[in-house]
Amino acid sequence: MTAPPQKTRARLLCALGLVAIAPPAGFFYLGQNRLGLIYFVLAFGALLLATIAPLVYLSLSVISLVHVLLLSYFDQMQIGKRSFPGLRGALMGILLLLVSVVLTRGFLIDVSRVTSDSMLPVLRTNDLLLVKKWPPRNMRHGALYLINFKDKEGSYVKRLIGLPGDTVTMRGNHVSLNYKPITELEPLNGRELFRERIKETHYQIMDRYNITRRFSRHFPLGQNEFFFIGDNRSNSSDSRIYGAIGIDDVVGEILFHFTPRRG
């Protein structure tokens, strides 16, 4: 097959450059609006995953570069008479993609990764989290949230144990809420797994040392104070150390978690 005609080479180079910046931009530039929309959705998803899987966006860029070259190979480089043709469409595509990703990750949903084993047995290191980031309302006992501690860098997933007005009591690693035990005393597997229940929420915790002390620590919660604990009670830095946090330190609620396949 012969090389593209001279009049289309400049367009091809421009399209390749735009695709390298943002995959849908090159297709909008060529008037391939349907392909541009498809790559827009793919690029949007890849950018949401960029912090935990940067190679996804890089792989999409390579695929789109190859796709543009295939279009030139089959002589489909003419700009169609559709909405948003040419360079105007490409720039609008880039702007819309950036604005969509920034607004979504900043205010709606984000993807995060578990960075420690402090939430065993429910969550493991490198598990993926889908986080709802709009202002939390009606926060629920026993739900999982991504939070910040003022004296600790980074964001961490922990379980909400106490709401404003509650009193959380720790006896060793076992918990009582408003002076009612929520941790069952008998381990599930004879050693380190225990069941907890807060109202209708059931989950398992891990306590490798099964520590139950005679003395108790009480944490009465005031207005705008929330108490979070990791499920791995023997290996979690949480409100037992850093204290309760305010609503402004709650990043968002965990909507879904996924464990990647391990080799």
C-alpha cells in the first residue's frame, strides 16, 4: 500500500500528536466523531484509574495511535461534515475530558487502593476501592469510609464505629458501643477471627492476640466527632491513637471493593 497523499500527511501528524495528548482528540479532529466518543469514554475511565494503574492510560494512547495509523492506511483521513470537526472539535474534546475527570474525581467518585493490612480480613493490601466523594449524609455505623487523620499523611479506609453522641468503649481490642458489646467473645476459627454486629451490619474482625484487658478506655463523642477503627485490631492505627475526626476529614464512603487476581 502506498503512503498517504501529501495533502493528508500534515493532518495525519496533527492527529497523531493530538491522540498522544488525549486519545479522543485525534478522532474528533478527523471528523470520526463516533470513534471520538468511544475513546472519550475509554479515556475517562483510564484517567479515573490513573493513580492506581497509570499503564492503562498509556496503553490506550498506544492503541489509539495505531488506530489512527490504520485509518490513514485505509484512506479514511478526510474530515467529515459532522458536529465539532477539525481542530475545534479536538480542543473541545480535550477540555471536556479534563473537566469531566477533575469534577468526577473531586466531587463524585474516585478510585483508591488499600495500602496496608489494617482492614484484614475484609480488605487486603492492593485491593481496589470505589469511593463516593460527595458530602456524606446519614453516615452509618459499621460502614467503610476513606478518611484522613490530622497527624498522619495520606488517606486510609476504616470502619465507622461511633457517631456524634455515642460512647465507644475499648476493652483490649474488643468494642462496646454505648456500653453494649458489639464484639463476640468466642473466636470464629478458634483463634483470631471474631464477629462484630452493629445494628444490622455484620462483619468480621481480626485480633491475632485476642487481647481482653480488665480495664476499659472510654471515648465519649461530641458534636461532629466520628470514631473509626480498622478491622485488624492488632495492626491498625486509627481513632484509638489519633482520636475522633470531624466530618471534614471524611473523604467518602466505600461503595465497592475489589480484590485483583493474585498470581
